[in-house]
Amino acid sequence: MMLAGHYSVSYLLKKADSEIKLWQLFLAVQWLDVVWSLFILFGIEKADTQHSLPASPIHLTYMPYTHGFLSSLLWSGAAYLGYRVFYRGKGSGKGSRKSALVIASAVFSHWVLDLIVHDHDLPLLGDRYKVGFGVYHSIFWSLFIEFGLLLIGLFIYMRSTEGKGSFLGKYGMGFVFVILLLFNVVSIWGPHPPNEKVVAVFNFCYYVGFTWVISRLERRRALSRL
């Protein structure tokens, strides 16, 4: 499953709406996989690690509730409503419509990017009519796409913000890029996971962990005055 590439959308959308926290976007772009991890652990959706692809350690066999086209739209709509109703920004009012729409777009972007790399496992209706362009059959192209997207997004974010003087403020996001790269490399050439539940636990910790890391680093950067 795409790990790092989804975060490119976070950096780009942060540029589009500076009121949204970057950590919120980091969580939003991976929200479908966060729920997928829980659904795998509870047996609601299914996968296996015995028929993996060259650039993915897991074969996704049944996930209509998280990665279906219609279900992705529903999760995006739920994110929109959740942001509007529950989030309180700088003022005392509810989250703005614009920001809520950006959050919803971030959630749905996960399905769009998965369409590029997945191998005919994204259902359009229920568990039928599965699609996917299958880039995960090529290690080179999957890594090229993921890190090309991430590098572009990070570059735009870094140009629109500036560090507040500390070492982490200036270079922390660069370290995140390197760590994300290492995680992707290990997921391909590292130890093969014994079962899908191990992948689900790892992915859940990965998504939540990087959301927390970004929430700390984001405080050390400010919008550029240029």
C-alpha cells in the first residue's frame, strides 16, 4: 500500500489553505488506511501476505468499506461534516466550509493515488468492478512516483514557510522525508510480514506516529513573508 506518496497532497493542500493544520492533513490523506487497519484487525475487511506484489508486501482482497469508490466518497463527506461540526479554529466558530472541503478532498485523494499504484483491487460498487493501474508491479516506478510526488509537495511547502530558527525548524521536514523513504524501502526489501494483521498494526502506528511528529515540527515553521 502507498505509504509516503499520499503525504504529498498534505503539503500541497496546506499551501492552498493555511488555516488547516498540517497534521490534520497528514491524518486526512491516510484516513482510509487508518480505518482499513482497524477493519483488518476486526476481520471486517480482508487481505493476505502470501500473494504480494513486487512493490507491496500485501495482497488486498476485500475492502469495499474503506477503498471502494463510493465508500471513499462517503468517508470524505463524513470528514467534511466532522470538520464543520467539531473543529474549532482560531475563532470560536465552527470550521469553515472552505477548510472542511479541503479536508474532504484530502481524504478522497487517497483513493485517487491508490488507483495509480494498486492492482485491480479498488471496487467501484460494493466489491465489484475492481480497478487499479498496477504500478506496484514495478518497484522502480512505484518508488519514483511516490517520492517524486512527495518531493514536489515538500518543496512547495518549504518555499511557502520558514523555520523559526531552531535546527528542527529548518531541517526537520527534510528528516521526515528521509525517514519516509527508509520506511518505504524497508517495506519492499525488508522482512516479509507474516500476516495481514501485522501489516495493519504497523500501518496504524505509522500513520498515527507521523501525524504526531508533524504536529510537533509544524510548530517550528511559520508562513513565509516572501
